[in-house]
Amino acid sequence: MSILWREDTRELHIRNDFFSYIIVLLPNGEPSLAYFGPALAAEESYSRLARFEDRALSTHTPDLPTEFCLDWARREYPVYGRGDFRFPALEVQDQRGLPLLLDLRYQGHLIRPGKPPIEGLPSTYTERPQEAETVTVFLRDETWGVEVELHYTVYADYPILARHATVRNSGSSPLRLNRALSAVIDLDDDSWDLVQFSGAWARERHLVRRPLVQGSQSISSNRGVSSAQQNPAVLLARRDTTEQFGEVYGLALVYSGNFSIEAEVGSHGDTRLGAGINPFGFSWVLEGGGVFETPEVIVGYTDRGLTALSQSFHRLFGERLARGVWRDRARPILLNNWEATYFDFTEEKLLRIASDAKDLGVELFVLDDGWFGERNDDTSSLGDWEANLKKLPHGVEGLARKVEALGLKFGLWIEPEMVSPRSQLYQVHPDWAVGSIADRRTLGRNQLVLDLSRPEVVDYLAAAIGKLLRSAPISYIKWDMNRQLTEPLSLGLPLDRQGEFFHRYVLGLYELYRRLTEEFSGVLFESCSAGGNRFDPGILAYAPQGWVSDDTDAVERLRIQWGTSFFYPPSSMGAHVSAVPNHQVGRRTPIGTRSAVAFFGAFGYELDPGALSDSERDEIREQIRFYKEWREVFQFGTLYRLRGPYDGDGNEVWWMSVSKDKRRAVVQRTQILARPNPPFGRLTLRGLDGAFRYRVSVRPSSPVKNEASIRWNAGSRRGDELMRAGLLLGGDGWNGVNRGDFASWIFTLEAE
């Protein structure tokens, strides 16, 4: 790892053992990306890689060479108006509304060890200065006094570059930012597929892969949250890139609000990729001497395929974005009462469910919505964080202590960002809700959003939730957020600063999270936003795990967890077994399949144990026993995607996780539809030690007599055989074996 400056050629070479990122200065004095790819020799100069040529319709300024045109220059932080017609990184206007035609020129740079934090925003970090090196490149427009600092951090042990920008008004008159992206990356060619992770509630983060074409293609959110519709992370992959081979860039925005990620293919086959706060509806008044920090963008590169890039993001996000005592601690097996009771419960009923859960081996009981105010449905009481004594006569504290007396930890659901019109809080502070009191406010799930852009609202929530957490032995918080933002106005902001609302809301959210997670550092916080409506890197910095989706159906979860795994580690994925028929889609799947899919994450249950048969309870006891034995591998092992829902006809999904020492591994296979007379096949495994001999065991969800999957695969196998010849497939289907649809198998491997 090193950041090198060559004074003779005026170029910065940011490199580690995985990649080189080389910045040179253009003839107009601004920085340009000359190269971003496999690591190059540190001692060479690469300034020649910046190319210019005079072409038809090109523009140039009189004091510069005619062959230098900004419209096909590779610019590090482009502005509009001087001949570059692609989207810019920065748009500024003066207090009269006049757009400023900026000329940002290099002023110098600063190289330092480690990685400084970003004020008010989550970001990756280092625990020791030698883990990373950071360079800040200083740019300035002399006419208007606009200054930009471009920050680059290279990690020693990851193929990762962390970037963000700081915009400063060094003059005395106010300016207005209308766009301030975190980073732009200009690439030489357009032979890439854009891979995005899109969907909706209950079908989040489905993979969509499409080739880039000339013009703009983008994903974004203007919903106030990162959204279930689009996740703030994309890949640019070569069109022949697979899980194991090929070039790929990954980009993830560490932000939880409105965002935009755009790829624009220019007229000469170049590609501009940019990411940051969504410019739609955004503006920010920058007073004289004022500073604006953009969110961090994490950029990864590898030429070893999709899996290798995912594993790098898993490690970085799990080890240097998530933080606190729960970052590296095995997550408890929980049971949540929501699908067992919804709003209809008493203390007696909850204790019966908790007692049954303890008997099965569960470690944490979670009380979901309906415990506060007069909350018997979703029409009231959000904001009134006092226990409903009709349901809980001894309050949250009494229930929590009784649950702990059973030998379980206690967890609680909250939705602090919301307020019900039928609540005591709203009656006192209707002005604290987002939107104007004079206009009709749109409801979502019969609730409004509290205005976290106002410091007094953040103070109130920190006090109310803090009081609750101090009052009882609460070990876990499920932090929900069940709607998106409408009427995006704040009564706490002047008219000319309403464009700041969305970003100030996110800053308030982060401040609330920061206060609570720092004071209650032993509490495990799980982010839940109507399932996966705000499952993003920004929240991961405060809540080390998130509820992946409200959809708990095992078959639907295959696509959801597959897409989520491209950036987010298994330890961050809340994944639970629910009752059948499934509450979201009505499907019936074997309980073994439901558990096999959910094992690859922070594992738990969403059901009433008392409603299960004796055989189902016995099966759950065995599932929990097994998960506890393999929990470290499931949550913190190295994940490999082997065969997915987007391969072939998508009927089989395989993934595996390998312990860090490669002595243990677990493989999951799910077959969606049963088919007769299947062909023979093999599936090669990955990540093992070829010299080890592994003891292979098989756990089918629906065992059949003399099963081929066991007969052919169980026993002692060498690692090299498993990675080259693989597990043997086929059989058990030639004569219509009565297993049925939605079968699964778990293969465990232990070094002998």
C-alpha cells in the first residue's frame, strides 16, 4: 500500500497489491484519472495514459492546446459549462441565482496515514494508522472562491478505494449547492454491464444486469430513504465476467437517504460513473466560510470475478464499517412474536411463547409492535413510548425481567421516526411532523414521519428511547421505519432552505443512532425499514444487522438474499423461519428448507411454537442445535455463490460458507421444483484447502430411503477433489421419488 507523488510528471499513484489508481493533471490544471485497474509498478510514470485529440465539434479555450477538449477528458470532479456536456459532479449558483462556471484547478495535496472520519456522516474507518493511507487533493476556483477537497483512502488489505468530497465556500457571500456528488469515475470504454439490485417491498434487491448503451442509465431514490426499489450499490462488470472470472468494479454509497448513481456513455465510447446525494429536490446554502461534506463512496476493483469482489465488501463492511461490541460477536438466535400474535397479545400469552421458545433452544425473545400507548392496530400511539398497561400490567420492565428469568434475553421493537395522528405526542407537537400543518398530509400505514431535521425532535427521541432502554434489561432493539417520506417540508427551516430538508433528515437520523448506540453500546441494534426499505451501508455503521425483507418465504428469500450478498455480509442479514402457509405468499415449504435458507444469516423464528406439531418442535430443536454448532461459519465465514436463481432455468440455488482457517465449510442446495428423471451432474465447491481431507455429511430437508445425495457424497473426500470433481448430483428422481417441491440439502465439511 502506498500513495506516491511524482513532482516531475505531476501525477499521483494510489496503489496496493490489488489495484492502481493513477491521477494526472490535465492541461487546464485539473486532476484526471489516467488508469484504474490491476496494480502497476510503483516506480514508473504513467502520465502518457492521458490522451487528447482534436475532433469534429470539439471545443477548447484559447489559452490551451486545440486538441484538449473537456468533453472526452477523464475528469476527477467535473463541472459543467466549459465544454464537457456529460453530467457534472458539482453545480453552484450565487445568491442571485446565477450559475457559476467554475474552473477548479489543482492547488496541492496532502498524504497522511490512516483515515480521518467524516463529520456527521458514517464512514469506514481504521483501527491502526498502518491499515490505510489517505490523500486529499485540493482544488480551487479563483474567481468565486469555491474550494473542493477530494479525499481518497486506500486500504492495505482490501481491493477498495474510499472516496468523498468536501466543498468549501472561502468567500464572504452565500452560495447555493444544487449538486454535490461524492465521486465521479471516468473510464476509457463502454464494454460493461451495469448490475443493479432492484425491486419493491417483499422482493428487495433482485439482480438486474444490462449492457451499457450510449446515453445515461441510472438508479436513484427520491423517497427519503435508500428504498426497497433501488439499493445504493452497483457493479460495472465486463460482459463475460462470471462469479469466478473477469473484471468488475463495485460501487456502494454509505448513505441512507435520497441518492443517485448514474452511468453515462459518451460519444466516443467512454463511460462516466457518478454517485452521491440525489440532485433532485436538493439544494444547500453554503454561507461564507461554510463547508459541505458529501457521503462516502466505496469503490472496489478486481479482475477475479464477482465473488472475489463481494468477499472484499463483506470483509470491509463487516470489519471496518460495522462497529461496536456486536461487530464480531455471534448473533443470538431469536424468536419474534409478530407473526405469532400481531397486535393481539397479553403478558401471559407472551410468556407462554417465550417459555416454549426457551424449550426449543432460542436465546432471545423479541416483543414486536403493539406494546405501547393504546396500540391495538396500526392507527394510533406511535410517538407515545410508554407501555400499554392493559397488555403489560407490569410494564416493559416487568415483562423483560420475567423473560430473563426464563433464561432468555429480551428484545423490543420500536419505530422512533414515526408519529400517529392519534397520539399524545401529535396533539402536543403537530408541527414536529414532516409537512405543513396548513396542507393535507399524506399518510403511510396510518402514520406520519417525525421531522428529524429539527434538533429538538432528535433530542426528544433520544430522551424517550434512552429512558425506555434504561428502564428494563433490553438486549436487542428492532428499529423499524414503515413508510417513505411525502410532503418533504420542514417547519423548522426557512423557505429558502427547504432543499436541505432530506439531507438534514438523514443527518438527524445518524445523530439519533449515534447517541443511542454509544450510550447503550451493549444493545444489539437491528435496522428494519418495512423489511429492506433502508438496508444500506450507512445504517450498517450503526446497526450491524438489518431485517433483509418482510418476505420470509424460503423460495422468495433465495433471490433476495442472493442479491443482498453481492455487497453485504451474512452477519448483517436478518433471516428467519416463519410458519406455513407463508404470510406473504401463502406457499407451503418444508421446515427444513425454511431453515436451510435462513441459516445463512442472523438466524431466528417468526412463529408461535405452541401452534406446531411435536415433530416440528423436535425438528426446530435439531435446527437450533445444528445452527449453534455452525453459527460462526454461517455468520462470519467466507461466502461463495455457486449456482444462482439467474443461472440456467433458476431451479436450483447453491451457496457455501468456509471458515477462515478452511477447516470447516457448509454448503446449501435448494431445489425449487421436483422433476422426474434428472440428469447426472456435478457441482464444484470453492474456497477449500486442496490438501485437506474433509468428512462430508448431508442433511436433507425431506429424507428418502437410501438417498443418492447421501450415498454418493457422504464420507471422506479430499479438498482438491471437491473443488475439481465436485459433489455428485442426480438420482432420486428417476421413478418419481416422493420428496415434492422446495427440497433442500445442507452439506457440512470438516477437516479430518
